[in-house]
Amino acid sequence: SYTTDTKSRKENKKTLENLYSLSVDITKIRRLKEWVLLQDVAYVKEIADILQEMGADETTVANIIERCPEAILHTPAEINSQRALWQLVCQNEKQLIKLIEQFPESFFTTEYQQNQKANILFFQELGLKNNIITRFLTSAPNIFYNPVEKNKNVIETLQRNYLNLGGSAANMKIWILKLLSQNPFILLNTSTAIQENLEFLQKNDFTDQEVLQLLSKLKGFIFQLNSTTMQKSMLFSKNVFKCSDQELKQLVLKCPALLYYSVPVLEERLEGLLKEGISIAQIRETPVVLELTTQIVQYRIKKLSALGYDIKSGNLESLNGTKKDFEVTYGKIQSKKERPIFNPVAPLHIED
């Protein structure tokens, strides 16, 4: 909606003066979004006043404008409406200003206010806690740009399928809320795509219970895939592990990554493991290791090797898990190695 013909236009002198008075680093704006400085109308002082009213100090105001210069092109009315909207889920203005400073682009996207409001109210009705909704507003703002009917449609498709697959009505609400909080981007899919992916799994002989299990394990990522990529990944895994359809199914249930990572990603990760001297048999035994990037695997193997732990002859379980899980495993192996062997006839040291 703003002109980007920068060559024929000059920077707005009044805008520059107002920004200087707020100690805003104009060189940053010139580098990032110079077109903002060329607009005939800007609401620098008005937007700064609103932010200060909410509790922002001068440094915070300057920081927000430097990170999101287009904030000054919105009318005070638009920003006040947005403020009222976000206050529906924020505990207080102190929390709100903190969010604006961290995620200014999300806050200053005001074109979809009606959709944003309808979706906030829908998520609250659904039972999502306000702190989860604020997380969505900042990290997945585009799900609020959808008309609320579209989001409702996707949720209804998920609920219907959950019940059809044998999920209990009593657990359905908890399941939906958990799925959404883990991966709100499922709302960017169409209900048709969701339906097709579930049918693909059923055609590949996954039982209803197994499909349900996969949905929970995949944290909704399955809805961002398509049957073609899933088919290719499964075929690749079947060839690599030289297994039957039934065995492949068990591997996928153990490690859903075999379903949602593309063939090039799986290839690269397998190669990385084989280069470290790990066998296909070991990977087949613990396929979850494929969820880790090659860099993480190399780092963990190096750390374990320094303790004298030979991954080639050992179990790959010690490589798995989150960073926190690995640190716990590493700590156990380390303390086992450092623990002295107890000698029953050695003299006891009281300090010990």
C-alpha cells in the first residue's frame, strides 16, 4: 500500500526530525526500510506517545521503531485498536509492551483486526489458555489472519477424525489443545489435506490406533506433508533397512521422522552416521537417532568418545533425546567412569 519508488522521492524532513528527537538510529532504518522515510504522512510522535502510555521508556520506543519502522505509518486509531485486541490475552500493559518490543512486526500488522479478534475469541472458547494464545500471536501470527471459519473447519476435521480413529470424546479436548499448542501451524493447512494424509496412512495398513499414535507423536507435522513425499520417504527407508512392509510400519511407529523427513534429509543423516562407523543394523535397532542432525550426532559421539565410550560397539540410545536428555546420559556415563572401584581392605578416609 506504500510506494517504493525511492529514486524520485526525498525523505520526509518532519519524519526525520521526529525520529531524531526520539533518539532513533535513522541509519538503521535507511538500511532496512528506507521507503518508510519517504512517505508523506507518518505518526512518529503519536505512536511513541501510545507506547510510552503503555509503559515503554525512551530506549524501548527507539528500539521498537528501529526494528519495525513501518509502525510509524499506522494511525493512532489502528494502534489503539490493536492494543485493545492484544489486551484480551495479556495480563497487563507491562507484559504487552514486553511482547511488542520482542515481536514488533506481529503487533504492527493491523490489516486483519476483525479476523484477529474473531480468532482470539474462538481460541478462548476452545479452551486455550491466554499465555498460549499470546505465544501464537507472536510466533505464528498468520494463523490469526485466516477467517475464523477456516480455523474452525480445520479443528472440526481434526475432532471428527480423532473420534473416527477410536479416540474418546472425554480426551478429545485435551488432545486438540495439546496438538495446537505444540504446532499451531496445522491451522494453515486445508481440511482436505488433513483428510488425504490420514487416508494415506490407512491405505498403508496402519490401524486406527496406530494412526492416532502417529498423530500424537508427530505433533501435527503430518498435516504439513503430502502423500507423495511420505511415500518416497517410506520407500527409501524400506530399501535402506531391507525390511518387509510390516517391519517398516514398526520402524515408522518407533521413529515418525522416517515419514516426515524428505529423502535428501534422511540420506544425509544416514551417511553421517555411517561415516562415524555406525552400522545399518544399529540404526535399524534405534531409528530415532535419525531425528538428530549430523552435526549434533558428531558432537555427541565426540563427547562420548572422550570418555572412552565406543559408540560402534554400544547402543545408540545414549545419543538420543533432547540436549537435556543427552547431558543426563553423558553425566551418568562420566560418573560411572570416575567412580573408584571399592576395595574392602583399603583403609577408610573419614573425610570421604
